Amino acid sequence: MSDNDTKKPTGDSQTPPKGAPSETREAPGSTPKHPPAGAKLDTPPAAHSAPTAPPPPPAPKPAGPPPPKNPGFVTCTIDGKEVVVKPGTNMIEAARMVGSDIPYFCYHPRLSIAANCRMCMVEASNAPKLVPACQTPLAEGQVIKTTTPKVKEQQRAVMEFLLLNHPVDCSICDQAGECKLQDYYMRYDYRPSRLEGGKALKNKRKVLGPRVVLDQERCIICSRCVRFMNEIPKEPQLGIFGRGSHEVIDTFPGSELNSNYSLNTVDICPVGALLSRDFRFRARSWFLSAAPSVCTGCSRGCNTYADFMGQDTYRYRPRENEAVNKSWMCDHGRSTYKNLNTSRVLSAVVGRQQGTGTARPEVARKEAIKAAAKALADVKGKVAVLASPVASNEDLLASLTFAKVSLGAKEVFVGGRPQGEADHYLLTADRNPNRKGLELIAQGLGLAVKPFDELVKGIDAGRVRSLYAVGTEVPVGEEAFAQAAAKLDVFVAQAMNESPVTAQATVLLPAAVHVEHDGTFVQVDGLIQRFRKAYPSKGDAAAHWALAAELTREMGGTAAWTSSRDVFRELGKQVSEFASFDWDKASPPDREKPGINPLPTAADGRPPGYREFGAPRVRGL
């Protein structure tokens, strides 16, 4: 046995061939002497003696998306029609532009996207499955189909799912006539329910707060109301509780829905789940007509619809205006419609009320005008003028012009409702809709504006013995001012509502409210806004400007005005701020046909009870 036989094999018994890799192990962390194939070397290897083939050409880069057809915009096709929109526009809004109506429940243009109702699913060329139209922005060159059998089956299935546990109480539901669930059932489902067994029962009359009641069985959990309270007034008072078919909308334990914007949740609810406790069971929506108007609850001037039947106003709804109130209004403003119906001055009266509860002799308005003109003529030049910022621009233009020309007035005392408390969103502290307009008109007519306190001091001191009032709203207690007004020898008042102040008028003339004639207000930011007449004046009432015209003619003056438009166009020239305002072009759309108005409603943009127009022509609230 040789010595080599007793040694451990090392692999070095034979000399490796020239160029073969060495098997010697390197120390950890050191640079390998022979890196693996493909590793990058610090020094390039020596050129091989054999000729090398030329390197292959580089692979072509993948082609990118085609350049946009309209730079800065997105161009796509919806139901065979090309549409050009801004980047980020969702499919629902884009489809409206080409006349395609994509149904939806949870989507609202002013709220965050939830995409939980799944009613708006459509086919898109760049997606293998149906996509929610509310959540999906458009892509360049995208092809969208909203009427294919696959989409229709999806809509039918969603409607069947939503209606499984929905109560069939349409006949007593206040949302009937403006309910998206009703409309979509007739359009996209129209099949009997396949549910076997009883429906899930929930609370039918859950009082959420002082103004809103909830029917949990009707709720489809679209979450609009929850998102609204979180995002718009930023008062998160609602939440979604429970799971599955027992999921419900409710207030948080120990709290209630007492926000000043709670009734907006009733507007945006697509079904009859959230209801106004004030409007509930009072009128069917298809019996109501709507007139575009302006809220008089404060100086914000929120745009509204006054829903009326006959000569009674039943509710206010917000009307969209991006510069003022967007799509919302406060609960305080909604409640002011009640002043249009109750405690109205509907006939003229000559003489003060004798004692509490006694009847006052009513006379024809023509006789009262003669009595007022005679009384004012006797004290011409000594008459104080009180103007209310609740009156419209046209009312103030005519009345203050009469006071200046026929009565010789040089100053005007400002009345109006008492100041209130402002909130963090829309409601202002000034509860008068036209204080700005009153100040502009007085300045244009050269009348000095005096505070109400000076009028009271003048009456108490005996310096003021005669008063002509355009509106009897006062910023102090009505009883206190009524005691002061009892000292006046002549008190001619044009009033809309009865009060202790009107009881002291020697001549009381009935004035129309703002929904009974056309006119304008100037809101707190200086915007001039038109409102339209809803119905004729009640009783013997007439607009302030019409009463001023009758008084002017009775006192020998000239007043050829026959409409609010005539007053504004003739007398508004004296106010420089009114020069650029076009009274006709600023008018909101009026009714296209008598009766039910084709104007947007809170649900889906179509008027209550007037469905033959099909898809909404104006974006819904």
C-alpha cells in the first residue's frame, strides 16, 4: 500500500486542464476568482480568436396607447355615440350627454362614491366583467354599452334583490310619484317576486329627530343620507348598523338627528325611507305644482322650488345653484313656507282694532286706498317711512319712490325680522332676504338709511306722529312696538301677516307674499336673484309695488306700472348696481304646461307625476 492510498481525496490528484475552473474555495466575503457565467466582470475577457457573429438587433419597444383624439379631453363611445368629456368624468354623467340613462340609487353628484347599489353596472371594452358606472372614470377610446342583454339582466337581478324584503306599501307611501324604486321596477324589472316565506321586518316608524322619521323596511341601504351628514354639514349623526338583511340606518346610541340640515336627507333619499314629519301624509306629489323661487328665511337667498296646490304652499325644496346653495338648504328656511298660508292679511281695514278679540270692519281695497291717500296727504312732508327688507326690490323701488315723490320723505327707517344665530354652513344671522337690496335702492333714490331704534325714540318723544310702513316686520318685540305705534295719529301699513303691529294701523292694506308675484332679491353676497309667481294673490292682497302705484295715482301722481318687470325696468335705472342685471334673461325656467311642472325633483330629475319626458333634461338634485 502506498502513502497516497492513506490520504484523503482532495481532488488535486490530477492536474486540471488549462482554462478549467479551479475547485479551491474562497474565504467568505472575498471576491470570487471565477464568477458564475453571466456575471459582470470588472475587466472584459480577452477577445476570442474565433470570429464572432454580429449582435442581434434590439427588440422593438411595445407600442403605447394611441394619442388622444382631443388633447386634454377623453374621447370614448357610449351606445354607439361618441362623447368628449373632461378627464375623471364618470360614466353616468358622460352617458347623460348623449341621451343614455344609466340607472342608479347610491350615486349623487355632490357626494363621495359608494358604488354599493350595483344598479349602474355596464359593459366596458377594457374590462372583462361589468363595471359600476358611477365609480369608473372614462378612458381614451373606451367603448361602453348600457343596453346589452348582460346589462339588462344585471339590472333586473339588482331590482329583484332590493325588492325581496321591501314592503309593498306604495299606496300609503309619501314618496309615491317621485320614487326611483317604483320607476326602475317598471322600467328594468316588472316581474313578480320569487321570495318564499315572510319578509324581514324592521321598525316602520323610527323617529330619528324633531323633523325626520325613518321607515327601516323601505330603506335600501344606499348610504346617501350617511354620506351627506358626514360630508356636507359635517355632522355625522347617522350610521349603518347590523349585517346582511338586518342592516339598518339609525342614529348613534343616545343621540338624534337634530341637525339644521336634516331634511336634506329626505330630499336625497331615493325611496320612501326618510320622510319629513311636517310634510308626511299631507299631499300627493302628483297633485303638487312647483314654481322656482328664493328662500326668505335669511339673507343667503337659497334657490328653492315652492311646491303648491291651489293657493297653498306645501313645502320648499332646494333648487340647484352653484354660486349660492349648491343643492341644499337649511331646515329653518324650509319652515318659513308656513307664513305664506297662515295669519295672512287678506282684506283692507280702516281704523284701529278696538280691544283684544274684537272684529275689525273690512272694506274694499279701493276704499282703503282712498282713506290712506287722504290721511297721508294731510301730513305730507311729516311722514316717517318704515321699509322692511323682507320686501322685494320691485316692492321697495315703487314704495320708496312713492314715499320720496308723493310724501316728501328724505329718509327711511329699516325694519325687518330680528337677528338670529348663524350656523357653520348656509344660515346667516340676518333673517331678512333683501337687506342689501334695501340699502342699494335707498342709496340710489337719495334716501338716508336710519336704524329702527331712532324711529322708536322719535315716536316716544313725539317727533314722529305719522308713519307709512312697507311691511310690518320689526326687529324688536312686536308687542313693544305696537304700544309705541298706538301713539301715532296716522299709521298706514302694507302688511302680509297679521300681528300686534297691524292691529294698530289706522289703514291696513293687504300685501302679497313673494310667491304670489314675480320679483328679485339681493342676497348677502350682492347677487341679484329672480323668483317666479306660483299662484294668484289670496283674498284682496296685492304686491307692495301695486299698492304703491294705487296710492300714487290716488294722490295725483303718475304710475303706469302694470307688472314687476315694468317697475324694475323703469325705476331700477336709478340704482347703478341694477344696471347690468337683465330681468328677463335671469328668470329661472317656468312651467312648460299648466298643472304639473316639468322641473327637477329630489329623486331623479323628473317632475312628480309627469313621467312622459323620460330621462331628465336637467341634472337631478
